[in-house]
Amino acid sequence: MDFVTQLALLIFVGIIGGLAALKLKTPLIVGYIFGGAVLALLVNFSHEELETINELAEIGIALLLFSIGIEFSLDKMMQVKKYAVYGGIAQIILTILFGVVFFPLIGFNSYESLFLGSVFSLSSTAVVIKVLEEIGQIETHASRIIVGWLILQDIAVVLLILFLGNFATGSINFAALFESLLKSFILIALALMVGRRVLPRVLSSVAKFGSKEILVVTAFGICLFFAVAAEEWVGSFTLGAFLAGLMLSESNLHFEIFSEIKPLQNIFTLFFFIIIGTLFSLTYLVENIFFVLMIFVITTVVKGLLILMISLFLKMHIRSAIEVAIALAQVGEFAFLSASIGLENSWISDDLHSLIIAVTILSLLLTPLFITHTDTIYEKIRDFVGHRWPGLHRKLFMVPEENTIDDKKLGNHIIVCGYGRVGKYIVLALKRMRFKHLLIEFDSQVVDELKEQGIESLYGDATSEEILIQAGIESARAVIIALPKEADVAQIVKKVQVLNPDIKVILRRHFSNIEMDLDKKFSVVEPEFEAAIKILEKILPYLGKKDKKVLKW
């Protein structure tokens, strides 16, 4: 099969799988992976053909990580370094230790147990980021932690492969491990320096030529250059691509680059998810269905609980901790690479290789469904804990005594839910106008910083009835809901209507897919509509129109 035919076939399969996923209201990734599985049953690709497709898939992952790096900034990444570094390292070590202790109990030898614990310790950067993008949650506080955690895992990939290889041969080469770790740190340090001082100037110089095409090609070249350099230097293609994007985020042209790269990224990542589907072995799964399911369930639950406990230990809010645990509990695509290397070098058997592939694909298939239902899972956990263990519920989901607000400061105040891009400007304006206000935010670091600035802030989840009561909802004069999630906004609206039916509520919403029973006391701000009105206000005088009836739509 020639290259063009392969390309056309993969895109066709992606279209069919994607449409099926949309019809079934599941994430596109699920459709792509299933499409790949069906394709593998119908078409027998040669080794050379799979190599070509794999190269396309690698470019797709590089572009995905590159675009995420552009969306983030060095400052945003530094805000979550505590969770990403300490949490990521602790989670990898504890997951490996779990594997070493648990898997011998069900028949695996010591090395196989170490191997399974290692490959199951890492999560899927590509799948998690793609799903977060799809559902519009890539810029939340929890998502920043998730991305930082995933990048730490990407750095650990090479170390783990060296680690497993050393154990297989019976001798540990600490010098090689240290060298790999040192190279990773040097690469990151160079990226930070170049990103701050060099690349913004390079892009500005290219932009002066006035060609958008050359600007995008330059950005694409920078992405591939750093991806290839990182693969040669530390063995991580994706880490280099992410760092390239992170460096470009320092340029004032990063929005333009992101908008142009995004469509290309969507096409190339399609190949990656289809490739995952082609690895699926229906025969092995049918013959070992119960064993595969057992390993999948135990691994996912234990890994998720470990991440949850680590997150809570690092003083992350319970809601963010649950979101991070759900997103990272699965097994990532690193398992495919490690299983292939292990089989080629006779570190593991064919059966163990097949088990790893089956568990990983099952994990990647179900992960998008778990992430898209994170809010529902959180509510179920909160209600279950509240019913079964009231004491634990008070400790986890309610405001700690040291974080409570003095009742004397409440009354006839304005409650602001969320301190994101919109919320922070609202809080700043209310402070300058000296209106009594209280912010509800579940990023503890932000709350601590605001308290130091003299801004009344409550650490908690605004969708919780207990938190709203603690914030003085019954005596407040108004509530401003500035949260990005439509589901969260709907929950707060419902609870506010019960707790204080007479209060004035102002909320923002982007979509209308979630029904809300709103009365005249509610004011809805739709950002896109408000922007259109503002543009019309600016353009009408230039058009000689003094009558602004159009603005009363």
C-alpha cells in the first residue's frame, strides 16, 4: 500500500470513528481508537507501513504538546511546580512499590512485578490533554496541575527504561541514570533561558517580513527542532515539543501561532489514536477478559487513590485532588514503548507483553469517559462520604476552622465565585470601589496570597452548599458567578435559589446546552454576545448611525 493510500485510509477511518463518537456523545478519541481497532481487523499493515504511520503519529503528539506549551506560560507552570514535582515523583515511586508488593501475590515473579509497576506508574499525556481540550477545561487550575504532573512523568520515561534495563541485566548503572537526569535538567534550564531572551526576538524579526506563512513555518520548525534535539539528548520527543511551545508562549505572537498550528495538530493527532487502536488484540482480550479486567480495575483504583492521597497531603483542595486523580489514574502510551523494548530484549514474555497492551488500550479507551464525567463522580463521592462518614465529610469538603470568615465581616456583601481571568478583574474593581465582598476560590495558594493583600477570601468549592452558607449567602446582597464550567454554574444557581431566593445573581455562560431555571433576579452575561455589542458600539458612529436600537436586541 503506497503512502498516499495509507493516509487517505487513516483519515477516512478517523472521520467514520469520529462521527460515530459524536453520535454516541462520547469523546472523539474513543471513536478514533475504535476505528483503529476495526481497521486492524480488516487490513494487515506491513512493518514498514506501520513505521511510516508511527512517524506521522509522533509529529501529531509533538504538535499537541507544542500547542499546550504555547497556551501555558512559564509563570503558569511555576505556579503548580510544587504539585507537579513533589506529587509526580511521589506517585511514580509509590506506584512502583505497589507493583513490587502486589503483583507477586497473583503469580508474577519479582522482575515482572517491577516492570508492571513501572509501566503502570505513568499516564497518557496525549489522551488526557486532548480530552481536556475537547471539553474546554485545559486552562483550569486542576488542568495546569495535571499537565505539570504529566510533563514530570515524561521526564521520568527515559530514567525508567534505563532502570528496567539495568535490573534485567542484574547490574544498576547509577552513572547512566544520573547522566540522563542531569541532561533533562540542563535541557529545561536552556529552554527557560532561550524562551525568555532569544525566541521572542527571533519571532519578532520574522514577523517584520509581514508573512504569516513564514511565521507559522518558523514556529513549526522550532517545534520539530527542539523535539528532535530532546529525543537525541534525553530520549523524549514530547518533552522537547512541549518546551518549544512553552518558550514561544513568552512571545507576543503566541496567539497567532497557536491559531494557525491548531488545525494541523488535530489532523496529525488523529493518526496517533488510530495507531493505538491497531495494537488492540481482540483474540487475547476475549481469552483473558477477566484477568485483564482485574488488573485494569486494581491498577486504576490503587493509582487513583495514591494520587488522591498525595494531592491532599500537598494541601490541594479535595475537588482539584479528585480531578487530578481521575485524569491521571490510567495507564499511558509509555507502556507500549516499554513493552516493545522489554520484548525485544527478552526482559518480558509474550504473555506479559500482550497483557500490558490489553490493559493499556482498555485504560485509554475508558479514560475520556471518566474525565468527561469528573463533576458527576465528584458529586457522588461527596454525597457518599457525607452519608457514610459525616466527620470525614466535614474535614474534607467543609471549610477548616482556621479558614472561616468572621461573621462581623459578612452581611450585605457581594460574593464572587472564582478567581480566573474574569473573576480577578471583578474582585479588583470591587476592592477599588470599596464594596464589601468575599471571594470563593479552591486554589489555596491564590487564597493565601489574596488574604495577604487584604482581600476577604474563602478557600472552598462554590458548588458546595456548606461553602455558600459559610460565605454568608443568606445575608449577601448579590452573587457573581465567574466560573468557566457550565455544570458548576448550574449547580451554584440551583443552590443559591434555595438558600436565598431574593438575592441578585450575575453569571456568565458561553453555551446554552445546560438548562437553568432563571428568573428576573438573574443577569446572564454571554462573553461573545457582549463583545459583539461592544464592537457595534465602536463601529456605528463611523457608519453614520446615531440610532442604536440595534444594541437593544
